[in-house]
Amino acid sequence: MASLHPQPHEAAGARREIVRFATNFPFGANDRARLATALGEDRLLIAHSYQELRELASAHPEVDVLCPTFDASDLAPLLPNLRWLALPSAGADHVLAQPWATGADAPIITTANGVHAAPISEHVFSAILLWSRHWPAMLRLQQERSWPDSLAEKAPYAGRELEGATLLVIGLGAIGRRIAQLGHAFGMRTLAIRRSVAPGATDPDADVIAPMDSLDTLLPEADYIVIATPSTAETRGLISAKRLARVKPTAMLINIARGEIIEEPALIAALTSGKLGAAALDVTAREPLPPDDPLWSTPNLFISPHLSGLTPRYSQRLTDILLDNIARYREGRPMRNHVQPARGY
């Protein structure tokens, strides 16, 4: 594989051509056409499954740009000319665990960061509203054809207002920022944790912005806690039993980042004992989640199968990023969403 940095015969900013762009992402017809126009019809190789992508890689070792929907570790040995790995995901942790992705001859790695901000932030608030407005209980009433009539009968189904509640967003990237913005739109007090924050820093989308070492101080204030941080050595196991003990028993925890950020046995214990009000997980430590996993039967836990970012507009947004980066790559300009292995994202 070619080096991340220009080769000795390449001047910084020198123009580079793309020989073959291979992908198994299910682009829409219009987006496939946009990519083919930008690349050249004969340079775009489309596979319809990961196995078919492996076969393409074996048949076309000249492929220098790869956009795979799964971990590409087994494809790397088949592509000696790989120079750019264009991930269609926001995270790169599954790739950075591979030696070939971080060595001296590693390809450029980019992500689709920014694609997910709108759909994932809406997913987060759908979970918050589902729980705060007691929709599961009301749907059971509908199934039972039961209509509480008196105020006393309706009281258990009365919802909690988001206005005036405190939202804590852990990670203020594109997704976390959009979540914070929606929190403000609901009239919530918004706290944000970033990896590093300069003393006295302010942010237009957060009432309070603080570094990671302030997490223990802010957790007890939050009514809703959203994990939107990358998975790194620093964040794995971030939400531990000790930290869950600091959270309000009426609070809700939402994870749309990576499963390993939460210690799941501690989460199960907190929900089962009532020391945590509710949780919503779009990601889990093991995926797919096995049928016998205790998370399935944990009370007040909402599980979605890692799909919070998927909408019909995903293909369009991803293509927009790829077209921009194709131009940048060819012109030798800095790449959008360029992953820095040293920091883990």
C-alpha cells in the first residue's frame, strides 16, 4: 500500500489520478451516476455484497480507492495499490485496530462524518419523547382499547416536559452539536463535554461546555445524557458503575456512539434496581446482539439495531462527501474527514 504522505516522486499538492474505485455500498441510481461521471464509468466498480467486493478486489489488484460497508481487514492483502480507504461510516475504530491501517505504508483513511447529524439527532429525540411522554404505556392502552377517563386515572400517563430539563451531550462533533441544537430548540439547558476545552471557552450551542475531566461533576445535573463521542482508549468503559451511581434515578441514558463506551453489566444493574430511569441503545458491545443477551429483557431499555443514521438520504449525503474528497484527492488538497490514527478518529 502507498504511504499516507506523498511519495518521494510526488510533490506536496501534486495531482493524483484514481485508477479504480471499488465499493459495495448500496448507492442509489442517481448517486451511482454522479460517481461514475466524476470518476469515469470504467473506473467505478460496484459490488452488491461483501463477498462480491472480495472477488472484485482479487480480480482488480489495481484498485486504489476502496469504500467498503464492513471491516476491510481481509481485503487489504488483496489490494497492494490501495491509497485511500473511504469509509461510509462516521467511526473508524474498527479499521484502526488493524496494523495495516496505521503503519508507515497505511492508506489515507476518511470517514462519512457529517452524514449522520440530522437522522441520528432526530432518533435521539424520538427515544427521549417515547419515554418522557409514556408512549409504550399508551400503546398498551390502545391495544387494550382502554380509555382512562378521570384525571386520577390519567395521572400515571402524564408526560414530562423537556422545557427546562437538562441535557448532557458527551462529544460535540457533528452529531453531538446537532443534538445540542435540538435540545435548545426544546428549551432545554444544554451541557456539553468535549475532549479538550480551553479555560473560559463558550459555545453557541451549549450553555456549559467542559472538558472530559468535568464529566463526574456534570452527570448528577443531567436529566438526559447522550453519548456521541468516538470510541477511543479514553472513552471505552467511560460510563462505568461508579459513574452510573452519580446519575439521577429519573435520568435517561442514550448511546448512539459505540457499545463499549458503556459497561453493560453496570447499565443492566442500574436499570433493574431503578437507580437509572431509562436507557436507549442504538449500539451494543456485541453486534448483532445475541438472542440470549440480558439486555433484551432489561426493564426500561429501548434497543434499536444500529440504524439511527439510516434514512433514504444517506446515499445522497455520502456521495456529496465522496465527490468533494475525490476532487481534493486528485488535486492533492487536504481531505475532508481525514482520520488521524494517533487520536483514534
